[in-house]
Amino acid sequence: MAAEAGVELLALTDHDTVDGVEEAVQAGLEYGVHVVPAVEISAVDRGGKDLHILGYAIDHHDAVFAERLRGYRADRDRRAWAMVDALRELGFELDDQDLRSRQTDDRSIGRPHLAEAVVAHPGNHARLAAEGRPDPSSFLKGYLVEGRPAFRPRERPSVAGAIDSIHDAGGVAVWAHPFWDISSAPDVLATIDRFRDLGIDGIEGYYNTHTRIQTNLVADRCAELGLLCTGSADFHGPRHRAFFRFRAFSTFGRDATLGPILAVTRR
């Protein structure tokens, strides 16, 4: 699908795992798409805020990095089951068999899986229809994001810890979709400055939901600080309501700054 959409540079960035990365690299060779080994780490910032740190050009075979990711997934699973308890306390029914199977197979349990479990249960259909949240995406936004009733925070890793882990695996660390998680422009800029002091290498300035003003703001600050400025459509699959197509972002006429991310495809 990426090749058909004209994608030339692709990274598979699943949360706290590199499962599938080697297969993606090999498929990229077959279809003529440059695939960068990568990961997306869910990290905890000040006040327990959940932010995502992308690791590009990592060594996805690194054993130490794999062990760290296992520890991150363990905390992710702990948080997931805490949210299952919260959903049940709120009166929702869900079959957790698939969630337990994922845990047994060492596959991560994310909020989309929880949302799917709630939406799929027939006992919730009438309530979800009445609330106008009949699909997983709308349910997730209503109940499982920060500030909503069933949200529970991660405990580890910190943003600094995620950055260090990525660097130790030979990669570059990039803060993903800043305006998705923080709405205030001054707060985004202050966070960029703070993360630069922690060793961040770049910011995802070109993103599906970023406006021209937001894009220019991030790109300008990256240029001032000498940071990479990357882009992504954040493709979640063809059936996802919001992130369902490749190349669904604009640079608004600016140039991305990819540095080592682009260099790794030319080795």
C-alpha cells in the first residue's frame, strides 16, 4: 500500500516493540520502499502526561534495547488492566480473552484494543449509540485519553529515559505529533526547548493534523535549535477513521530535515 501511494521512505513505529520491523525492511527491498528501523516509545512527562518519542535508525536487533522495551511493555500492560478495571467500574462490559491472549503472546495491549473490546461487546451497544460513540476511535477519545474517566497514566519510562534508550540503540529520538498532545503553542515551544536539553534530536513538525501555523512554528524552532524536523501521516491502517492513508500530511512548502534518518537508507 505504501509503494502504491508513492511512499519512498517508511518507518514502522509500533509502541514499545520492534516486532515486524525486520519483515518491513525485507518487504521494502521487494517493493522499492526505503524502510528505516524504528520504534515509538510511550513515555511519561511532567505530571504523568503520556507523550510519544520516536526512535529512528535504531539497531532493532540490539538485545539490551529489546530488554528495555519488554520492561516498558510490562508497565503498559499494568496500565491497560487498570483501565479495564476502570471501564468496568463505569458500567461497561468487555470480553478480555483477546487482551489476555495478547499478553500471553508478549504483544502489547494498547488503548485501541480496549476500545475495540468495549465496542464489540453487545451489552454496550445501546449505551454507546446513545452517547454517540459507536466506534473504537470515538470511544477512545471519550473515555481513554488523558482527562477522561477511564484513563490511567503510565509510570515508566520518563521522556529522558526513552531518549537515552534510543541513543543507546544507535538511533535518533524525535518527539511525535506535538500539537496532538499539547494544544498551546507557547507550551509546545517550551517543551521543545526542555526536550532539547534532555538530548532530543528532532521534532515531528509535519503531521496529519498540524495546521500551517503549527507546522511553521515547529519548523522554525527546530531550525533555531539545530534539530531535525520530520514528518509522518501516522498511518494506522485502511479502516482507521482518521489515519487511514499514506502521505496524508503537508510540509506547506518547507523542507524536512532528516539527517541520519535519511542517511541510514543509503548505506
